Amino acid sequence: MIEQEFDTPGAVLQHYGVLGMKWGKSRAPGSTAQIKAARGRKYATKAAISKADSKAAKIADAGERAVKNKEVQKMKTAQLKNPDRVLAERLTRGEKAAALIILTPPVALAAIAATSAYSRRIERKQEKNKY
């Protein structure tokens, strides 16, 4: 095998992609499909918590109700720590474009900034185990 020498390190063509990755495709988290799937999981979890909460409220025995309420509280805490929650709060590119078209630009930009700030806030709290 012949080894080539180059004048500068920048003269070498380097590949920084992921093996098997297609050109022009990004694997950035938060694609539209990922956001919509995370929203679906978030709403399903909320529905399960709500159902468990209403079942716990209907229990006549105080001791059994307390046990069910603790289970519901654990479910709520797990939902707050779920990383899907951060992804579900992000806006898709289409939603951002629609906001810019429908709303006046300053209001739309404020709405987009608010959702991204809220998403970052959730992420920071999860990293610091504030829940």
C-alpha cells in the first residue's frame, strides 16, 4: 500500500458521518416523526395516569385508596422524568412555518422562542433531577 504525504492536514479528505448514513439525511433528534411519536406517547401516559387517578378516587377503603394514590404519584413522577416530554414540547418545522405564516412575525417568533425555552427548561430540570 502506498502512503501519500500531504502539505497540510486540511488537504486530507475526511469523513465525519455515521457509517451507513445517507448523504443529505440528518440524524438530528427532533424530526417530525420523532416529535409526533413522542407526543403520542406523552398523551397515552397522561391518559393512563388520569384513568388510574379516577379509579383510585372511587375506592371506598381508605388504606387501599392510599396505596393506589401512591402508585398514581409514582406514575406522575415517572412522567415528569420521561425524556419524551422534552421532545414532545418541541415544534416541528411545519408548525414553525405555519406560525410564521398565520401569526404576525413578532408574535410567531415569540411563540417559537417560548416553546423552545420551555423545552430547554424541562431538559435542565430533568438533568438536575429536580423532579
